Amino acid sequence: MHELAVCEAIAETVRGRAAGRSPARIQVRIGYLRQVVPDSLLFSWELLTADTDLEHCKLDIEHVPAVVACRICGNRTTLELPILVCGSCGTADVELVTGDEFDLASFDVVAT
């Protein structure tokens, strides 16, 4: 389950950037093509943070759809399957616009 390793990286990054403050909420942006199962990520977060300084820190996940722009016809297609083709003309000559993100978008800390 690579989601546990992802959660470890999120926790380590937030701890480093929080500079001793207590994080209350973390928002991550995950693209469709990243193959991260949101429920597994949330479950892993609960396991990893239990009985730690991040135990009450909520992990919010923003799902980013995979969108391609066609270099031939110029249309944009939101993908339903991880197959990079234009939904209008069927060409594979496309550029990925969104869907590959994995960002720590923000985190909130408890006011002291």
C-alpha cells in the first residue's frame, strides 16, 4: 500500500514547515493519473497519525480530473479512463493539462 508512504511524506513535510506549531488541517491536490486511492490514503493517514502530534489533524483531498488538450483539433477532453487520447478526434497527439498533480496545497495551524 503506497498510500502509507505518501502519508509519511505528507506528515514529514508538514512537520518541517509548521515549525513547532500544531497543524489542524492539511489539504492535498491529487490528480486522477496518480493512482492514489482516496479512501486508502485517508485510512493510512489515520493509522500513521494515531497517538502522534498529528492525531487530530484532518487530511482533505481535492481530486483533480485528468484533462488533455488536443494538438490537432484544439479541443479539451476530461478523461474517464487513463488513456491519453482526444475525445473529439481520437488522436493521441495530446498534451496533459491536469491530472498528474500531487501537491501539498495548504495546511492550517492551531492559533496559540
